[in-house]
Amino acid sequence: MSSHTTHETIPARLFEPFVPFAGMIFTRPPPPRAKEPETTSTFSAPNTSHPGRQFRGSPRTINHRLASHPIAGSANGTRGFHMKTMRRTTLGLTATALALTATTYTATAHADGAGTSPAIVRAIESQQWVELEAGDRDYRVTSVRCFLTQFGYYNHCDGDVFTQDMVQPVKRYQTAYDLPVTGRIDVETWGALRDRVGNTGQNDARKNQVKGIQYAMQKLQAPTLKVDGLYGPATVKAVTAFQKRKGISADGVFGPRTFRAAFAEGAETKHTPTH
């Protein structure tokens, strides 16, 4: 009996599903591309360390800033002009998007009013900041003194008049936060203060910051509130009542939304206007 091996021919159609992968298996990979030379951008990225600011303000504020900018196209001022314009445009778009979409802040970023209605959010965020400068008298001045003292730029909270000795501390604060150095509490400076104050609640140890809040609540909500730098039950009660009156979902935490409701235009009104 002879023995031999029978070789059967495998139909070519059985290999058809694997044809597309043949090139992947047996084709030599292409040589690496030459690295393109790096280019240096003319402008640095916009400053986003203080989100939430808006390029809003009274006509006096806006006109002053336009006049104070270097003339576009000048040899010495073009770069600074465009950098500031980029930063303000970015901040303005961010704030506008917030107002239009009424995004609810998270509990971590904005502990106050997590359940506030979109209409109230839009109304509060659209209220313009009250610009303060040397010679102005306002409860806001007292609060700003306290905040600057807490942050190490000033030395006391007393007084509701914007005195000349506040101008240089304000300028130092503005310089430290890459803001226009005006010596006034303007739109950008209010935004930076709001971000820095953040959330303040019961038993907060930042006494001068608490005093700034207590001065505001004493003016706006609870005339008998003691300004002692202790965020105790009385301060919680005052902040909660203020939040309820303004339509903010009340939790007694003085956060960024309550901050704007307390210091922007309309703070003295009974309710937050929604139209």
C-alpha cells in the first residue's frame, strides 16, 4: 500500500476577509515626520485666575478705561492694549455665558443658593458693580477695607469714606492680581475681591473678612447685628434672611452670588428685580 500525502487546495475565497489586513501586517511603517520648528506666540494666554468677572460698569467707568488705554497701533502701547482687550473680552464672554445659561454653581464653588432659580441668577449676575474712588462714602467702602485688611493690603476696617490712604493699597492689590492699576474699586477689582472672598460660613476664622460681611448685613438686613468678626448664629441668621429676601436659595453661607447681591447695584432694593 503506497503512502503519500494529499494536498488539497484551499479555496481563495476563504482568504478574502483577511486581504484588507495584509497591508497592515506586512507593510513597513512610514518614516517619522520631521519635527516642525516651534514658534513663539506674541501674546500670553488671557488671565483666567479669577473667573466670573464682567466688563460692566457705569459710563464713567467705561469711558475712563477707553481713554486710559494706549492708542492701538502705537509703538509702545499696542501689545498692552491688545493683551488687556483679550483678557477683558475673555472675562466678559465668560460672564455673559453665565448670565445667559444661568448655570447653577456647584456646592464647592458657590455654596450659596445652589437651588436659586435661573431668572434670579441672571438678574443678580447682570447687576453692575458700584465703582468706588477716593472721596466716596458708602458701606461698600467699609467692607472693602476689611477685605483688603484680611488679604494683607490694608490695616483696619474702620470708616465708610474712601480716603486717600486707601489708594496705594488698592493699587498694590490690583498689581498683584494683574488688574488695571487705577486705585479705584472698579469692575475688575470687584471681580477679584469676590473670587478671593469665596465662601464664608459659620465659624469661619477669617475675622476681618467676616467683619466686611457683617458691615454689609448691618446696612442691608440686620441693623443690630454686632460687627465682631465672629460668624456665629446671628450672622448666619442675617445672611439667610438677606438671601431669602433676594430670592437666593438660602443656606446662610455668604458666597459669590450673595456677594454680588450685597455689593452690586440694587443691593439696597427689597427684592432682586427680574425684569
